[in-house]
Amino acid sequence: MTLFTLDQATREARLLPELVELTEHHRANSPEYARLLASLGHHPGRRYERIADLPWLPVRLFKHHVLKSITDDEVFKVLTSSGTTGDVSRIYLDKEAAGLQQKMLSATLSPVIGPRRLPMLLVDTRALFKDRRSFSARGAGVLGLMNFGRDHTFVLDENDRPDLEAVRAFLDKHGDQPFLIFGFTFMTWLYLYELARENKLDLSNGILIHSGGWKKLTDRAVDNDEFRRRFAEETGLRRIHNFYGMVEQIGLTFLEGTDGGGLYCPDFSDIIIRDPRTWEEVPVGTPGVVQVVSTLPRSYPGHLLLTEDQGVVHGVDDGVWPGKRFSILGRLPRAEARGCSDTFAEAA
Amino acid sequence: MSKVIERFPAGGAIDVDDLLAALRNTPAGGPLTVGDDRVVEFLVAFARRLLRPAVARRYPELGSLGFFLRRAEINKLLARVADEPGQLRFPRGTVFHVPPANVDTIFVYSWALSALAGNANVVRISSRSAGAADAVLDALNDTLAEADEAVRQTQRMVTYGRDDVVTGALSAAADLRVIWGGDRSVNEIRRHPLAPHARDVTFPDRSSFTVLSSAGWLGADERERDAAALGLYNDSYWFDQAACSSPRTLYWVGDAADTEAARTDLLARLRAVLDGKRPEVDAAMAVEKRVATYGLAVDGTATAIRFDGNELATVELADPADIPRRWLGVGTFPQARVDTLAELAPLVVRRDQTVTHFGFKAEELVDFARTVAGRGVDRIVPIGDALSFAATWDGYDLMREFTRITSIIAR
């Protein structure tokens, strides 16, 4: 079973009416969202020819405002994002949405990891879970993925040092069968790659799922191609899948194809790259700001979100899976939110 | 040992205690006085450098500064603190200035007035200073060659990192501390005690708005309207509409029909200015504006949002009293209509600083100020003059703040 089946024309034809219905659903159930649509001149009954014509929300709105389409009584779970500036997104889920979240993540990953739970190597530290108060988005990300594996082994010890003995023991026990590896991209490179190369560890039965972006690796001149090439050459690890997702898009994971040629959209989703001057969709090959599209969010109006990431579509229906094939290029710089006289903080 | 880097006079690292010791020495030509010739000559020579076409063209705000410091203007400033029968004016002593990082020339006004009052000054310059601020420092250092030694000794501009020891030492040594900063910075700096006799002059977060008479607009000629559109551009787009005095909300005063016509006309003229000036609004700023304006709609403050390119966003306020006072990104104008200027008076709060105006008679503005009765609003100035610094700022008469009085009664 795979969620990467729809070509672009079929996908758009299928998603458009669902997204219009979702827009009306959120208008009817979130007064805040309804006010925003009215302010922007998107009135009920308006016809939309293309997904790109539907009104989108900047993702940061979820950091400053409560936006939900369920009653307070129906709130089952509130997801929060990490925020470097202290702001966090709050995403409200009812029971149904919470169930859907895990189910769709699982369905998205199944074509690359298969139906069974595999032994799992986590490129992180168990200390991540020790202190509940400091439980971070990184912790939540690791925890979410842990469900897909068994016999979990952490690559780092409690002092954040690579634990060669633990990794060796794991590989001795499970290394001759398929096993799962999960980690943030930069940690996977800094800790697992280095450790495996220096100690000639064999990762050739591994399936690596990683995410988090390349920013921390740019000064090492490591990009996606280099990452895949060096892992393959030095450790035998060839089944590598980058992914892209965010807390504000429940259950949606954009997954890298088997050949490393780009990220793909599961069938219930799409991606639109916009020109930051005109906000129109740009042609294939032109970088712009990433808008994510998903039919999953019913409990909060997050079905059409403008991210603060830059990306580029490389091709449409031309890769290992159908639909748009794209890359994330990095984050937009954040405009400094300012008080009027803003004495430089370092003086204080 | 806590060091600071000397930016003016340009030098290297110096210990803060050595800096303060040098300030305490009496200058060779005697202590500075209010309106001391050695300082006046220096300021006039400095202003001449700022008014050179090459500088003023590149940094128009430095042209304004140069104008502010011409000899005739200085004489006017000094007249405010001239000696009177039975009353002599003296410098306060040592003044420590903490200017903002984002409006990068305000430190010069603050310092120049204090120097003119005869004080020894230490100004903290942001390590992030760039552009106009660096041009100011270059001009100051160039002017120093012809200056009296007393200027070099008593006027200091320094940069230092986050260092409580330095801030503490400079605060303890100050007779007056001038804090240009957001509310948070003012509170942070205030943790450092002053000497018992000393005090603070603070410039916390402020916000500003514009009032336009709809009938006044329609009665104005083409030239006046174009000038007002350009003035609104200058007031708002310099400093990314983030200066305290930059207007945010535009209030139209008049009936609905006049207002509709006047507003459409102003926005068309502002659009023409934008097409000529082409201000840079990058993707991050464009997103910031969407987040800010969409947020106003979400919380019910706004009833309509319109984007005319990334450079110009207008927002219709549901209620004129619900004025957004926070920064919304450059080129973002909430708008509302009221029937009379007096209707605006109740919504004024202490935080409101500058009201820029167009199309009103002087009596109307005076009546408005009387109705507000000092609960807020420190300046009421024509559209286009929002950023023009004046020696009376945030309600302070700065030359008087920077001096002290000795009264003499001879029987």
C-alpha cells in the first residue's frame, strides 16, 4: 500500500473540491477564520478554478492566535511547536484528528519501511526524555517515530557522546536484517556518519529516515547529494529518505523518493511554490516560498498554509513517484519584530 | 577589568575606570560651560561636514541633522537656557546616553544637546551600528583634528558587549542617564543604580498616528496633496515604519462621502510615490505584514485587508478606538473615519507620541490638544515632519533637562 500514486492532474482534480469543502467547514466552525476570509474578500460561494486560488494562512498565525474548528469540549490534544523566539504554535486536535495523525504518518512511511516493526537505531540521546519540563519538539519528533520500530537503541549516551559499544551491540544483533534508523539530519551526519566511518561499521541493511534541514551542515559543505554519496561509500547505507513536515500540518510528511531526486507529496496533499513579490505560483525550476496543502486538517484551519521556508519544484510527474518533485532550500530570514526604540538588548 | 572600545575619539580598548577618570579631570581651558565656545565651534564644523552634498545625498537623515546643528539653530537652543536675573544655568556634569539601535542617528541629537549644555558625555554606540551611524562617527572623528582638546577629553562614544560591570560603572558615575529604548530596555538599564542626586530621562516605547481632514484634503491643491503623500512616505517608510514617531493608523475626519474620495486620492498619490521610490520590501517583511494584518482580522480588529503589492497594505478598523499600537511591518496603514477630531481624544493614551496632521486649522489642533489634556501625545506636527527631531521631545525640554539651575538672591 502506498500513498504516492496520483499524477498531478488527477491530484488537483481530486483535492480542489475537498479543499473548497474544508474551507467552508472551517468558515462555519471557526469565527476567527470566518472573519479573516471576510476581510480578504473571500465570501461564501465563491468559485475557485485552481488550488492556488484558495486563500492561504501564514503559518505563524498559529503562534499568536487560537484558530480551531472544534469546541473547547472536543479538544483532545494540543500540539505545540518549538520556537526559537519563545513563540509556539498551538494546534488543536479532536479525537478523530489525533488518530488520523498517526495513521497517515504510518501510511506515508510504509512504502519505505514496510509493514513490520523493525529494530530501530535512534541518532539521539535517551536523556532527551529524562526531564519532562525540557521535553522539546526534538523529543516529540523522536517519540513520534519511535512507534515505527522496536528494540530501540540510542546512538548517543546520556552525556551526548557517541556510544560505540551500544551501536556495535545493536548491529551484532540486528545488522544482518533490515533495520530502521531515525535522526535529525545534522545529528545523523555529525554522530552516526562519523562514528560509522571511523569504526568501519556496516549499515548496508539500514533504512534511514531523517529531517531537519541542511543549515547546520552548510559550513561543512554537505548537501543532500554529498550526504547520500558518502553514507553509501563509507557505510553501505543506501536506503535514505529525507522528509519535510511541520507540527502545523498534522499527519503530513513529504518524503524523499528512493533515488534521492527530491521530496514527494502524499496523495492527500500538494505543494505550491509562490513568488514572494506577487504571491503567484512560480514555474517549475523557480525558487519561491513554500505553501503546503493538505486535506487532513479538519479540527483547525490548517489545510492551506504559507510556510516560512523557501523551496523549488524540480519537475512534475517525472520522478520515481508521481506528482510534484521538490526540494526545500532553507528558511526565510525573519523580519525583526520591533518596538519603536529598541535599545540594543546587549546593553541591558 | 571591563573594557570598552572607543569609537569617538577613535581609539582602542580602554578600561571603563580609566575612561571615567579621564572625564573627571578638569579640561586645560577650564570646565565646560553652557554653550561653551569650544563645543559650539566643534558642532558647527561637524554640521558643515554633514551638509556636504556627498554625505547628505547618501544619508538624507544626516542632512536634517546638519541643519539642526547650524549656528543659527544652536543660538536658538541656547537662548532657552540663557541666564536670567537671579538664576544661572550650569551643566549637570556627566551624562550617560543609551540610544536605540534601530533609529541610528538619534544618539547624535541626544549627545549634541547635552554637549551644548556643557556636559561630559559617554554615549553607548551599538556594535550593530552601520550606514548613517558610521558616517556620523567618521564625520565626528574628522572634525576632531581642528577641535579644542577639551572636546576630545570630555566627549566619548564607546561600544561594548553585554557587560553589567560597564553599564553599572557608567550609571554610577552619571549625573543624568538618558535611555532611549523600548520598555524592556528601560527596565533592564534601570536595574543599575544611579547616584542619589542623579536621575533618568527615559524614552520608552511609543506609537504615533495621523489625522487628516477629508474636507481639508479635497480643498487642497495638487501640489499640497502630492507633498502630503510624499510626507507620509517619508514619515512611514524611513526606518521601516518602526520609529516611535512613524505614523501607523490614518484617521480621516469628515463625512463618509468626502472621506471615501479623499482616501482614494491619497492612496493613489502614495502609490505614485512608491512607484518612484521603490522601497525594498523583502520576502520576510512581506510575510511579517501578512501575519500582522491577518492577525488583526482574526481577532476582529480589522474588517478588510487590502494589499497593493508588498509595499502597501491598508486595513479597515472595525472600531476607531481599537487602534493597533504595535509594529505591523513597513507600509501597513490601519484606517478609520470619525466625524470630529474630538472623537479621537478619548482613545489617546500615554504611549501615543506624535500626531501628524493635514488639512486642519491651528485652532482645531489646539482644541484637540486641550481635549486630550496631556494624557498622551507630545507632538502635533504637519504630515512629513514626523521624524524631524526637535529639542522638545516626548514632552521634555531637553536643554533644560541637560542643565541645572543655581538661583541667587542678593539682599
